Amino acid sequence: MNNFSNIKHKLEGVLIISLPILMVVSRFMLEISLLIISISFLVKIIKQKNYSIFKNNFVYLFLFFYSILLLSFLFSDEKINILSILLYFRFGLYVMALYYFLKEDHKIVNYFLNSIVIIILIFFIDSLIQYYFGANLIGLKNIEPHRITSFFGEEQIMGSYVVRLFPFLLLLKNIKEESSKPQVYLIYFAIFASPVLMFLSGERVAMVLFFLMMSYYLIFFIRLKKFRFLYFYSLLTILVLSAFLY
């Protein structure tokens, strides 16, 4: 029984660590992995009878938003996407499942966040190559010269992908603040490379989300010593993006 639990735990860890890669490689495999993680999470919660985990602000806000979504759908004339609306609750379940497993095992947190740093750095190198030479490392060409897509090929979603990983980079910075200098330098480089990737992608929505996110951190977390670097970071980001725009 212990062997089965260990294997199950390792499988959960591997699936969580591989999520950033699956977001690029296969949406189908991403959904399957998140579904497996969520089912495993629900089984553990039911066995432990630990329902208190759902008593938090995120769950309340998500249920409120989901209720508004359902009401809007009921009063709308458009009834085609009924399945996608009804199944939207899975995103809240995905978040809770990931939160549970990352909280339970710090090793998974480290591997998960480190994988994000590596992916961002690979994207940065690949995007610059595609920007200057017209094709990336595996020969994929961008459809529009001013919109870099990197490994996403014809899908112009690189900026959206990066902006969703960016909060994890800030989290990793706080966790690894006292780690070895080479690792910290790589984390900082990934943080500074992220807005450049969003800019090269040409996605205005991604850039707007990024600046909204930065505004949120500057307003609500600036008193925390660990987040004070964001003032310098914001200024440098504007200068770098201005240079690329020029």
C-alpha cells in the first residue's frame, strides 16, 4: 500500500512539474493531466474529510463569478456553448488542486517553479533568434514579422502564456532569495525577460494584463521589503521596451 502511495505521489509530482511544458506541447494532454490531478485531490479530500480547504476567499470569489457567468448565460440568446459554460467550474478546481499539492510538498514547488524559469529562458533565446532571423530553433516561422510566436507556431499566444507564468517567477524569487547566486541571477533574468517576450509577441492584451499585475503588486505589496525591487523593475522594463519599440 505504501509503494502504491509513493508511486501515486510521484505521478502527481511529475504531472504538476510538466504542466508548463504541456501548455506549449498539447492542450489535450494539459487538460488530461489537470483532470487526473483534480480527481486525486478530491479523493484525498474526501478520505481526509478536510473540507475546510474550500473555506477561503478564492473559492467564494470564484463561485460568485461562476454564478454571474451562469446567470448571464441563462438570460442570453446564445445557447451554443452550454457545455463550456457548465464545465467552467473545473478551472476553480484545478487551482485548488494545484494549491493543495504545492502546499503539501515543497520539493514539488521547487521543481515546478524551476521548470518555469528554464522554459522562460528557452523562449527568450528562441524568440530573439526568430525575431532576427525569421525562424526559430526548430525552423518555425512567424506569420507576421512584428508578432513573434516562438514554439507556438501559427498560434499567436506566446504573450498570454508568459503573462500567466510571470506571478510564479515572482514567487520563486521570494522563495529562492537566499539560494546560490547563479540560480538567483537566472531567476532575475527570467523576470526581466518576461515583458520583452510579451512585447515581441505583439499581444496587447498580454501587455495590459502585465501592467495591471504590476500596478497591483506596487499598490498592495510595496510595503513588503521583498517586493520593493518592483519600482526599479518597472522603470527598467519601460526603458527596455522603449528601446525595442525604437
